[in-house]
Amino acid sequence: MLRQSKILAAGLLLAATAGLSGCGFAPLYGQPGVVSSLASVDVVAPNGRAGFLIREHLDDALGVNRSQAPSYRMNLSLSENRYPRGVRIDNVATRYEYVLIADYVVSTVPSGAVAKRGRVRVELTYDSADQPYSAISAQQDAQDRAAQEAARRIELELAAWLAAGSAS
């Protein structure tokens, strides 16, 4: 019985693979030059904690290769806002909404010509505690999660742009 289910599962996997190859499906990162182009983006972020976090997450997401000269330079500008939500009867907020907006401009390194512009907006909420350390920790965690999500969205936008051949 176990052997039959393994054979059936292998057959279904093979059929699904054959079906995807027939429909023209190609993975985004399978496009020639996408991965190497992503690795050649130099990220310039503003000073501050949010700038540091998003640059670190982008360097990781793009797989930046420091041993080669960059082909593109990405200049980031960030906007952060925090809105109180869930206000108690004594007018103290117990929950906050954190909004991070990252505007980016990708330019070619030799000429400085603008190749792509974009904006990503990340909104998330977090609980705030009455203890000062806990409140600071929760705010910093929200900032890190927002920077990570913004980096992921920027990476996807750049990969789609490069895969479409718009960078040529």
C-alpha cells in the first residue's frame, strides 16, 4: 500500500512538472541575468535605524556581491509614521500602527541615468506594554519587520523589472 502511494505521488509530480513546462511557465529567478543583476545593486540608505535595517535586509535579499563593481545604485528615502490605535479609557494607547514608506530610485552606475523608480508602503500593528523596555522593544521589532517586508517587496519589484528586460 505504501509503495503504491509513493508511485502515485511520483506520477502526479511528474505530470505537474510536464504540465508547467508546456504552458510556458518560467520561474522569475530563472530568467538569464536576473540574479547577477540583483547582486550588482549598490544600496544607499538614509542614516538612522530604519535606513540601516532596510539596507541590511536588501543586501541579504539581493545577494549583493561586494567583489564586483555595481551596475546599479539604489537611493532610498524613507518615511516613518506611528499612529496610536486601541486607546484605553485613560487615553493611553495599547496598540500602534507603524507605517514605513520607502521610495527608491535605481540608476545606472556609469551614467547615473535613472533606470527605475518605485515606492513600497508597509503597514503593521504592534502591542505596546506599560513597561518602558517592553514598549521600546515592541516598537523596534515592528520597525525591523517593516524594513524586512519593504526589502522583500523591493526585491520582487526589481526582479520582475529585470526579468521583463526593462533594464537593458
